[in-house]
Amino acid sequence: MTQAVSDAWTLPWRGLGLSSNLSAADVPQPYRLLDASPGLFDFVEYSAPLSLDEARAQASLFPEMWSRRADVPVLFHPVHLNLWGPELEPASVLQDLDAHARAVGSPWVGNDVGWWHVRGQPFPGYLYITPPFNEAGLADCVAHALHVQSHLSMPLVLENPAVLARRGEWHVLDFLAKLHARTGLPLLLDLGHLFSHQLASGLPLESGLDGFPLEQVVEIHIAGGVVTRRGARGFYVDDHTQPVREELFKLLESLLPRCPSLRAVTFEGDGHPPEVAQVSLRRLRAMIPSGERAPLRLRAPEPRATPPLTEESRPWELFEAGHGGVPTGVTEDPEGTLADQDFRLAVVAETLDKDWPLSRLLLAGTREDLVAFTSSREYRSLFGGGGRSLAQTFSAWAMRRLRERPDDGASAALSLEMMAPTAFMKSVPGPGPGQVGLADDVRPGSFPADLSELLFASRAVRRHLTARAWACGELELSGLEALAQVARRPGAAAWTYAVRRKSPGHELLSVSRGLAELLRELASRPREAASVAPALLAEGLHHRLIRLGDTSGVDRPLAPARPVG
């Protein structure tokens, strides 16, 4: 146990912060923003694996975070941490969490009260499942929170979860207040999550704040999201890539003087371009001026024994409801459950489209077919151990579906997409000075039938149906029948195409016959650039399928990739 060594915690003033996944590929990049606008914010709150070694290996900005943490302090927001669900976190995992937070100097760790993963396998898009706001849900969340805190040497801060479906008779703030009362742990108030509960429950935004222990709030989150309506019901989808709602800026301004223990306000601006993030941060900076404030001493709760989980809060039943495993009509909130399903299905579809853009449309292009996948035994097995990915789980489901309902066109598309990653199992030599070679992320692929029309049709049909949806307010999925028709009439000749590796997933590209021949040749050896027809060279460079050698001498072939099928 590494419970606090004294009867009090000392929490420094952190000020205004920006969230980050510590990936150089993401925007906004917090350190570039600070370099361009010193003083724009004070700290970085980052999410990463609980293990410090895994975070070092996976987070490309970890070295910069580590080297600058004395000047730009950090908060660790470990979203891989279950605070509800059927199993407590293993002690070894929590020891890793404590060591990680201590190493980077995070004075507390905060996380949404929810079920994030099953034995390390996260739910797609890290869309956690929210506990029911009743006595059964509270009892199991208390057990999780006390168990986690018993392994930490800094406070665990409890964050109100996002809500789409109403479950339980309590208000989310009443639930959070009761959780604080039974654990003694400080609180993190996420304004967007609060908005989601109020809309789903038909309540004013400020409902529940009177009587809520605002003096226990040490951090506030503000982020973007989207409000949609279904009849009389409203729903707030917590999507950080979206603009911040004006209601939330005003709510923050009203709450700041009411939270005497507040230590930090974090803008979760994931996906906002730098110039857009600057606008929000400048507005927040005016509310939270820079400058030091005295540390806060909080009384640490008395160590308490972790009660056993009861599972009376029915986590697996709510998993099934959220993924279409039971009819929405039998749930506590049918309309809210439908909205929750829609968000999860959208994330599953978006994730699958990175590896299976053709097969997903042909086999799970409609809501009904997506639910057939997410309610399948293959999908459930994703969370039963075995180390399969979502992409691999889909391929297993798709193969069973095609055995039960044979379809030559969909079978061909699935075979093509299963083969695509194998193109990267062989490394290729890089070009030297004056030579041309394959781009690092490109390989040629071959298939016994020509599916170039299907590639074209998948993009054309998506574009057409999306444009019509904007005009008529409905996505006419019956139009996918055209795609199925094209899939059943492949060209008879063998076909060479290009595969571009993306992060994550793969993109298939049709190329001209001349460029296909060049790509096949370059897969074996580079070629003198002067020997390539200028038009062909221009075509390959334009599509970023080939590259010219330089004099740096650094041309590293990609490591072999494992197929997803």
C-alpha cells in the first residue's frame, strides 16, 4: 500500500492547462503553442498508458514532456483506469500508475467514474460505460475508488461521467456527492459531462449545483461537444474535437468564485487547430489569470477497507444495452439507450473503416447490420482475452456471416482487404541519390480479379449519400445496394493496386497500368530517375506513391507488418 504518508495532501496551484495525448501527430501540440505564445496556459494534462515504460514507448511527445516538466508542470489523467465495472484493477497495474504519477510529479490523478476496459481491452474509442446512479452503482464505485486510492501516494480525484441514457433515480451530482461522502476523495467537475446529464434528464444546466460540495472540487474540465435533439429530448455528445458550447463558458465563469479549493482548469481541446485552440485559451486565460497561489492542504481520508463488488449494478447488462445486445424497449431509458448506441456504433464504424472500408459498407453498412456485429459472440469475445483487435474481430464475424449468407462480391472485398497488410511483410530498399523508389508507406498489391470499380464506387456512393443527407436530413442507406451490385461484377483480369499504410489502417488506391508496373519494379529495387518517363514520374510523385533519393544516406525500410485477418 502507498496510501498518503500523512493525514493531509498538499495540492499546488496548477492554473490553466491544456490536455494532450502526447502524440506529435495530434493537434494542438501543446509545447508548440507555448513556444509561440508564452504564458497562454500553465500546465499540460496528458493521457497515456498507466505504465511509465509503456508511456515512454508509445507517446511520441513523452521526451519533450519529460524534459520540460520543471517549467511546464503536468497532471496525469489516466483514462485507462476503471472506476466501475465487474473487476477491480490488479494491484500491479495500480503500482505502475503510482510510480508513473510520482515520476512526472503529478500531484493528483483524476478520472471519469466509469467502466473503461476489460482486462486491458478498451471499449472502442475509449467510450466508457457509465454506472447507474443508484445505491447499487454507488456501492460498486465506492469499492473501485477505495481500492485504487489504497495503492496511490497522491489523491485520486473523481470526475462526473458523461451521460446519454438515464439509469438510476439520482442526479449525477447527487451521485458524485455521495461518492465523495463515502470515500473522502476530492472531485473533478467536467462541465460538458454535466451538460450531458442535464439535457438527457430535461433539466436546466445549473440544476443540482445548490447543495453540491463545490468546496471539494479541485479541478474543472471544459471541452467541446455537439447537442442533438430527438423530439423533446436533447443529448450532448462529448466530442472534444468540436467547438466549446457558449453555455459552458458562462457556466465556468459563474462557478469559479464558488469553488474555493479549485487548483486547475483544463481545456480539453483535442483536435482543435492551433489558431482555434488559442482563441479558447485566451478567453479562458482572462478568467484564470497567470500567477502563483498558495498551496492547498486537504485532509486525507482515513484508510478504509475495500468492500467487495456486488455486481448488483449489472455492468454486463448495461454493456449489452449499449451495444444492441438487448431490445431498447426493455431498458430503463429506451430513447437514451438508443442515443448511447448510436454514438457507440458511429465510433465502431469509424474505427472499422480504417481497415475495412469496403467490407464494412458491404456487410455492416446499415445500423441493423452494425448492431448484428456489436451484439455478436465475436464482438463479445474481444473483451474475453486472447489479444485480438477490433479489426481482427470484425474479420472473424464477417467470415462467419459470409458462410451463413454467401455473397461473392462481399467475399472478394473481404479477401482483398485481408491481403492488403501482407504487402508490408517484405521490406524494400530505399532509393539512393538520383534514384526513385517506393514511398516508405506504400507497397504494390495484386489480386486475381479487378476491383478498381468497387474502389471507385465505395467513395462515390459515400460522397453522394452524404451530400444528400445534408440536404434532406436522412442518410439513404438503401443506396448501398449500388455498391453491392458493383462488387458482384469484378473485372476478369489480374489487378495491381497500391496500398498506403496509415496510422492506423490501410488505404487502397487504383493506379494506371504504367504506374502499377513501375511500383512492382520498385518493390524489388530502386531505379534511376532519369530512366522513368517524365509523365509517369510526375504521376507517382503527385500521388505520393514514390520518392526521390537524396544524399542523407538515411533510407530505412519499414518493419514487416502483421496482417489483421
